[in-house]
Amino acid sequence: MKPRVAVFDFTCCEGCELQILNCGEELSDLLSALDIVEFREAMSESADYYDIAFIDGACSRRSEISALRDIRKRAKMVIPIGACACLGGVNCLKNYYPMDEVLRSEYGKNAEYFDTISARPISAVIPVEFYIPGCPIVKKEFIRVVREILSGQIPYQFNDPVCAECKTAGNVCVFDKGITCLGPLTRGGCEATCVTGGATCWGCRGLVDKPNINAEKLILEQAGLSEDDVIKKFDLFNACQESMWRLEKSKYKLTK
Ligand code: SF4
Ligand code: SF4
Ligand code: SF4
């Protein structure tokens, strides 16, 4: 019997699910080896149990907590996909404000009809087996992880910083142009796509396992830049992450 795969979405733009649907021929090849039994963005069927449940999006409503627990009971393996699901992502920026204020600003006089809680990554609600990071996920990484799981391997997780791929790509470091970059702290695997495309790294793949905070501080100091600028940048995707460096600077705590 083929492994049963489901894809679910919570609070997000659903862009990571679109990445799966855009995998083209490689997705067609995968479909011969697995059975997609639930995927709201692509089909109307649903199922009762799954070998792998991919989750797109963060948890930011009470109703999503129970839905996630339900998925956990039905799934052998749960894998968050994308920055929203893995890190909380941009959704966590709302956590800086009281939730009643967030509701009022979004829904005005209808606020009482809506449910919102501090946004959080999926792993803050249920145990997960692996992560596929990025905003959005990298298609070839998704395909590789699925293939590795199907062949019984523990999928490889990148743990070199983005700088390694950035240097391989031959980019001029943006610090030399007086611009901050989170590449030295951020998990690689995206081929430094933002820097290669003329921008800078905003940390969408989350921190490497043991970020060298002192090295980043030194680079900033040498470039005459401030730590505060980097922390603001870090918050775009990682406001829910408890980096020691960040907590030194912020009073923010995830409220239940
Ligand atoms: S990680 Fe980015 S692309 Fe994926 S769902 Fe969240 S906002 Fe959208
Ligand atoms: S700091 Fe940014 S621009 Fe510089 S090498 Fe690292 S990823 Fe590239
Ligand atoms: S360069 Fe940074 S922000 Fe861009 S995709 Fe890679 S990890 Fe994400």
C-alpha cells in the first residue's frame, strides 16, 4: 500500500502549498509512490488517517489548537512546511500587541465574533517529526525530503548558514555595502537566493542550530551597524523564536 499523505493549512498565505502544486514533473513522479488523501487546495476528498501530514501555516486561533491535536492523533508523522508553520513566521508580529487590540483593528465592531490568540509555530502545539523551512519552501528540498522519507531515511536538514551558499554563488557581501544581513545566523538550503537576486537575507529559514551570535556582532561592529537593526530584521520571520540574543533585547514573551 502506498504511504497516505495529507496537506493541511492554518494561518498563512498558502504559498508553501502552491510550491508543492508547482513541483511539476517531479510531483507527478512522486504521485506514483504515494497516495495524496487530503489536500484542501487541490482536491475535495478527506481522510481519517495519514502516514505523513504536512502542515502549512502557524497556529493563531483556539480552534486551530484542537484541529492540530486531531491531526496529530491521525498522523504517523507531522511535518510543518514553511516559515509560518516552522517558526510562526510573519504571523508572530501581532504578538507584540494585546489580542483584543489586534481583533479590533482587523474586524472593528465585529471583533467579538472572531477568535484570535498569540501566533505560534506548530511545534508549540503538537510534537513534530521534521521541518521543511523557508518562505516559501524550496520545491527541490520538498521533493528530496519526501523521497528520503519514502526510502526510509531520516531526511537531511541543512545546518550551514546562508553565507556558505552565498559565497559559493560568488556574491559580494552586503555588509560591504553597509547593509545588514541575517545570512550568518540563518539556516541555509535556499542557495542564498535573496542575496543572489540583489536583496539581503531576512532569516526566513530560521536560525542554524548553534548560531554564532558573537560572529554576527563582530561583523556588525566592523561594518559600523547596530544590533537593533538586525533584531528588527530578525523579527520579521522569527518573532516567536527564543533566541538568547533576542531575549536579551526584548521583553516579548509568548502568551498562552
Ligand atoms: S511561509 Fe511564506 S509562503 Fe509559506 S505560507 Fe507562510 S507566508 Fe506564505
Ligand atoms: S552576510 Fe549575507 S551577503 Fe554576506 S555572505 Fe552572508 S549571506 Fe551573503
Ligand atoms: S536568503 Fe534568507 S530570506 Fe532569502 S530565502 Fe534564503 S533564508 Fe530566506
